[in-house]
Amino acid sequence: ILVDYKYAGVNSVKRSLEDYFMQTNIYRYMLQKAGYTVDGIRIMLFYRDWMKMKTITEIDYPPAPITSIPAPIMSSEYVEKFIHDKITILKDYRTMTVLPPCSEEDRFQDPDKYAVMRGANKRASKLCDTEEQAKKYVSDRGWTNAEIILRKSEPKRCLMYCDVNQFCPFYQEYKQKEMNNG
């Protein structure tokens, strides 16, 4: 059995599980090419920010600070195609003068939200996906003292985990906008 150890935040695991599955299947594929047999894959997750209280208050919260998750075994053909496709993309990048930005998903960037704020409350009464939803929420309640505030999402991977963000046009533009708005 192939076991991969991960030290990660609870929320990042929810977002990254499919990536972990692919990564471990690439390991399995390489081991098999080297003559090893891999009958199963497990991912051992060590949650750096696990909190016991959240096991009571959140339905899908991990029950323990360490969890073992079985990874599905993908076909060798599927893994080969994934590797081939990634190599093709990287080869295409060699001819570009400016690389395309990472996707919002790759940047760990959630969609922007619209916060419905009331009075002196520090917490939003409601977070909405669109300004229209927020306006409807306020209108449906007949509130006249509500304010709708756009909460821009941050590219978390760029800010905290990317080692090459200083070369990235997307990140440089984001940083410049933040400096101008801050």
C-alpha cells in the first residue's frame, strides 16, 4: 500500500482532495513503471488547524486531527493521459512571452460575496453571491438601514504559497490594485 502524508489546513483539504488523489496515482504509476506493485493508496492527513469544538458545530468537519483517507486507484491510461496533457501545456508555455494566469480554482480564490450589513453589527446578516440577491434579501425584509458591501476574494495561493508570484503578471497586477485601493 502506498501511503502519502499531508500536513494541511482543514479547508484546504476540501479543495485539494482531488489533487491529492491524482498526485498519489502518479506516484503509483511511477512505482509500477519501476517494477513495484501498488495494491492500494491511502492519504494520511494531519490537520494543522483542527479544532475539537468544530466537530460538534459543523456537519462535515473531520472527527479527529489525523485522518486516513483511501484514494481511488485510477487506470494507468487515465494517469498517462493526465501526464501527457500537462506536458503538452508546459511545452506550449515555452513559446509564450507572457504566461496565462492560473484559474481561480488554482489560485484558491473563492467568488466575491456581497455582505448585507445592518446598523452597527460587525458581522453580515447575510452573504450573497450577487448584488441582486443582496438587494432582494434587504427588500424582502423591508430594511431601510441595511448596507451592501462587496467583499472581494483574495487569491490565497498567490499570497501565501506561490514561490514565483514576483514573476507573475496576474499577481503583480493584483498587488498594484491592492496598493492603490488600500
